[in-house]
Amino acid sequence: MTDLPDQRLPMIVVPELESQIVVPGSRVRVRDADGEHEYAMVARVTIDSPPECVSIGSPIGRALLGCRRGDQVRAQTPGGVRVLTVVDIVATAAPSRAGRAGQCEP
């Protein structure tokens, strides 16, 4: 038996930030005057992207980036100002297959 000191390092626990803050690739559920909607935050949308794909460069995308659960934001859209409350942030969306119609492109 050896008399070596205990050299175990303390365990560091890192919270899963991807589900706490809206980032590109997040799926975020919001509430507005029309009810609840879920969006996939993507770098870009294409002509055949479904409506739940929101570009991070769009007014809604820019307003939601960096938000946390419970945050309320105002987004100036072509249809007028939308007040959105972040209801939930679902972990980062699974990457889609490029070129498939009807899917969000990361």
C-alpha cells in the first residue's frame, strides 16, 4: 500500500446553456396576442422553408436572440409591432438535411 495523497480534482458541473438562452439552432416557444408559436432559430430561410423557421436576421429572430425564459420583447415587423413572451427554450434543434423541402436549414 502506498501513502499517496488523494489527488482527485473536484468535479465541475456546467449548466446546459443551450436550453437557457435563445441561440442560433434553438427551438423557442413564444406567446403573443394570437397564442403560442414555436420557432426554429436558423441562419437563413429558403423559399421552401416552413413558417416556423425564423432567420436570426429577421426582426423576430433579432428580438429573440439572447433571450431567456420569461423575457418579453417587442419586434417591429412589416405587419406592425409584435410583443412576444418567451415561454420555453427547447434544446438546440437537430441539424436538418440540406436540400430537403419543408425543413429548416441551420
